[in-house]
Amino acid sequence: MTNYKTVFFALGILLIILGFFMISPVIVQIIYDEFNGTFIYSSIVTMFIGTLFLLSNLDQNKKLNLQQAFLLTSLSWIGIATFGSLPFIFSSLELTFSDAFFESMSGITTTGSTVIGDLNNTPKAILIWRSTLQWLGGIGIVVMAITVMPLLNVGGMQLFKMQSGDTTEKILPKTKEIAFNIISIYFFLSAACAIAYFFSGMNIFDSIAHAMTTIATGGFSTHNESIGYFQNPKIEIVSIIFIILGSLPFIAYLKYLAGNKKIFFQDVQIKGLIYICLISTIIITLNLLIKDHGNFFSNLRISAFNVVSILSGTGYVTSDFNLWGHFSLVFFLLLMFIGGCAGSTTCGIKIFRIQILWLFIVNEIKKSIYPRGVFPISYNKEKIDRRFISSIISFIFLYFLIFFLVAMLLSFTGLDFITSFSGAATAISNVGPGLGEMIGPSGNFGELSNFAKWILSFAMLLGRLEIFTLLVLFFPGFWKS
């Protein structure tokens, strides 16, 4: 067991950090005269368990091998989701453990699905805790996407190694080196977003809460109607801008600070994100105009907001797109699967995988036409080998296989086709709202059975950790290698 002391030592540190963040909602409780022991008790329990992990593993060697890196990545999200549910359990909401865990997992994975039916009358401290969970989840996935996942060779993420010579033994030192820069960028974007929201018409509380979930592309809101509550075009424009900024690969920000001032115009993945946003917005706008939904500029704004929100996995809504017709629903379902950029706070299959799969298909067509031709594939000026492409194809295949399995399991609980299908899609893609009356933009996940909530919670974790990171732990052969 001594081989895993570093894993539990690191997990202890994460729990202690989580416990400290549980203190901040107490300030909100005092300001809004809602003070009770909810967050004090939660913080004490979390930091106590974290300290036990820390003290019992002080003699760890500060190195991680491949197996330990996978284990730490999975345990981090499970542990934080578990202890992050404590404030929901101790609160006046009287949530069951299944509901509390679902809400916490939805927060830390930046999914944005909720079981809380009346956000307008929910205690302010709980609302800010939901935002905090998503904000922390956003930081966590960016750090791991840049430092850990590329070294684990998960679904093509090795393309985003900081340096070619990186090994798993360098994970902790590398994380320490870049964590400060990432947190600085993340905090700056969050602060800028909060200020922009405030000057666009939000109050201070809503500005801070929504800024945290905007940059994390999480989508938790303080109102039942989400961003649509404000009915403010300025706020919607601010959301679009900062969701896109959160959707950009943070490695691009690091490269920009390192001196590459053209990175945002050169990166193929960033170009793909912008093109998809523009083309999708035009398509949805035309669809609304054909249905005589409103004037052109109103449709353009509504389309742009919802396209960016769904593609990035944020899940904010300004109107019930269930009423836009079947084409829009199918199109949004497609956007859910695509997702944003790798190395950002977004979710889904990721744009770079879609781009590389397209290059592979084009390459195969060329080979059919010119059997003796040699057509090397490159992405962002890097040559892509067959093994790398195989990992991309395997990831996409497994992604859809799990999606269908989750949809079938949900249907076994008695849910209709639309709810099961969209629920599976929104969970594994970490988007938030589904389709249909129950879990759509105007509904929530509270009416689902406990079994369905646990299925969705597991699917959220799978989607957030790029599937292989979690599933590999269940194969005995992995631990023997």
C-alpha cells in the first residue's frame, strides 16, 4: 500500500483546499442573514478527513507512476464530488444523498444539470457553493488536461504535451510549475467577467456567481430561467465573449505569455471552434427566420448565445429551444457531442478529435483513388501516426457506445425516448439541460429516480475524465503492467 501514499497525500491536500473553499459561503450567509452551521460543519469534516490522509502519508516519495496517476485523477473527482455534497446534505433543502451527490458531481464536472427546482428561493450560500464547485472543476480539468492527461495518452491528448520529454514521474513538479500561471489566467478571466456582468446590469452577487460558472463553462445559474431571467442583450453578449474565452485551450494562453503572440490565429483547433460557432449560428438563425420566430437581429443574438452555450457545454439558456422545432433540437444534440477545445474547461468529444477524424477520412479516400500514393497526415504542423489516429477512433467509438448504453439504462427506469436519449447525451457531454419537458431548458433532473441519477452521475464523471482515465481502473491487466 506504500506505493500509493503519494496518491492519498495529494488527495488529502485537495480535500483540505476544498474545506477552505467551504468557508467562503459563510460570508454570504452573514451578508444575507442566512447564517447556520451548514458550511462550518461541512468544512470541518472535509478538512479533518483531508488532514488524516495528509498526516498518514507524510513519508510518500512524491513520485507517480502511470497507474498511480490514473488513480489520482479519478479519486480526485470522486472525492471532491463526495465531500462537495455535504453542504447540500446539511442545508435546509433536505436533499437525499443521491440528490446531493448528483448536484455536487454536476458541479465539479462543470455539467450544470440540477435537481433543485426553485433556484429563485434557494439560500444564497448554496447558490454560491454551486458556482464555486464549477469554478474549481474548471481549474482542475484545465490543469489535468495540460499536465496529466497528455502523459496518460488518453484519446489523443498526448498531442498536447507541454514538452516531448515529459514523463509521469514529472507530473507533480510540472503541475506546480504551471499551476500558478493557469490559476492567474483563470482568476483574471473570472474577475473580468464578473466586472463586465456587473456593468451590464447584474447585481454583485449574480455577477460573481455567473462569472465563475461562465469561465468554467459550467452553466449553473442563480435563477430558474438561467441567463434568460435578466432579459438583457448586454449580459448575453458578455456571456458569449467569456464562454468563448473559457472554451479556448489554456495552453494557448500559456504560449501567448511565453512570447507566441500569433497563437490564437494559428491554432487549428481555435479556428475550428470559431468556424463551428459562426456556421452553426447562421444555420439556427435561418431556421428561426423560416419559422417566423422574430426579427433577424433578435434571432441572430438568441442563436449565437444558445449555439455557444450548447457547443461549449455551458448550458445557459435564454429561451426554451424545445419550441424551436425538431431541426433545432437535433442540431443542438449534434453540438453537444462535438464540444469545445481540448485543454479548456469545455467538454464533449472535442474539436481536435473531429478535425483529425475528418483528415483521416479524407486521407482514406485519397488512398482509394491513388493506391500507391503516400499521404502523411499532420495537425497543427505535427505529423500524426497511425497509432495516434487509432486512439482517436477508439475514443470516439467508446464515447458513442457508452452514450447508447447510458440511454438504454435510463430507458429501463421508465423514461421516454427523448428524455433518455438527451439525458445520456447531456451527461456524457457535460452540457447541463437536456431535451423534453422533464429535463429540458425549463425543467430539472429532480423527478428522476435515484437509479437514474446515479447512472447520470457516473456518465458525467466518465465524460469529464475522457472515459479511458476512469475505465482503465477496472481492468486487472492494467495494474499488472
